[in-house]
Amino acid sequence: MTVRVLLADDQPLVRSGLRVIMADHPDLEVVGEAATGSEAVRLVGDLRPDVVVMDIRMPGMDGIEATRLITAGPATTRVLVLTTFDEDDHVYGALRAGASGFVVKDMALDDILTAVRVVAAGDALIAPGVTRRLIADFVKGPEKAAPERSPRRVEGITEREREVLTLVGRGRSNTEIAEDLFITVATAKSHVSRLLTKLHARDRVQLVITAYELGLVAPPR
């Protein structure tokens, strides 16, 4: 399957660099470029890409609002946020907007391309280095620090699924979960799939949020 990608970034060098790199991978096709959030929303309607690689800070409509409009629309397009995280103190807003993944611009290019494929396949991905800070910001919100939280029981899930949810909240991949719990990767993936269904979560990002909200994972201090 060829993943159809829309690049949304106000920096032409970023867009052209990603386009050149993706051109060397036959399973990735750049179908369009946008320099603003509003342009990205319009092009999603016209082109119906599989994934939008979305910058946060763009003139006019920013990437968060564009993500909200895209994920609320009829298209099945998924959004992968590509950010210079240290400058984006409110990236957690993109979680509420429906983004399916977060990667940082200084990551290895191969890792960014892998993230595009993961998101296109219907999974979600958060760069390990930003998971804790992103979700901590989401949990505490922009105005107040997160309150002390004691782990709460989750109705309808097994103890093993609770362990898996905790590890998802810590940013572990399926492979890492399998290693931590001494189970196969296929079993770990099955547990994650059941959690998505039982907790009515759209994707892995929402499972991470749930783990923090339930107190299974503590925000960093």
C-alpha cells in the first residue's frame, strides 16, 4: 500500500526536505504541500491524503485548529504532528484536537518516516522523548498543576490489561511491553486492541491520556 502524505509546514525547506526523502521510498507519496493550517484543511478535502504531517506553529490558522477541523471532518485522514517540541509549550492541545502521533523535528529521518507508516496503518505513536511531558501538560492543563492522583481501579479490564495500560502510558511500544511482561508481541498487541475497545479509545494516544487520568502513571515533576 502506498501512503499518501500531505506536508503542512510554513518552512519551505522542511517541506522540500521531507518530499525529497520520501521520494526515495516507494511506499510513501507526497500528494500536496500546505504553508498554513487553513490551506492544509482545504487540501485534505481536495486530496484525501492518508496522513498529514502537521507543524504546530503556522501563520493564521495553527496546526492544532487545523488538526481539529481535519479529524472532525468526513475524511479518514490521520494527523502526525511534527514539532520543535521545546518551543511548543501547548502541544497537548493537539491531543484534544485528535492528532494520532507526535514526532520531533530533530529525530532521525528514518524514525519520522516510520511514524508516518505507523499512523497510516491506524495505530498511534508518540516519540518516547516527548511522551511524559506531553501528557503531563495535558493532565494538568495550562492553568494549574496536576493534583495528586492515587491509582484507581478500571472497571471491565483484567489485571493484565491494567498492566499493559500502565506501560502504554509510559510510552512503551508493543515490543517493549512484550519484553517487560514476558509475553509475545502478538499477545501485547491483542491486549492493546482489547483496551482500545473496552475503553472506547480512538487510538493509542487516548490510552496514554487515560493511563495518566486514572493515576496509573504519574506526571513528571
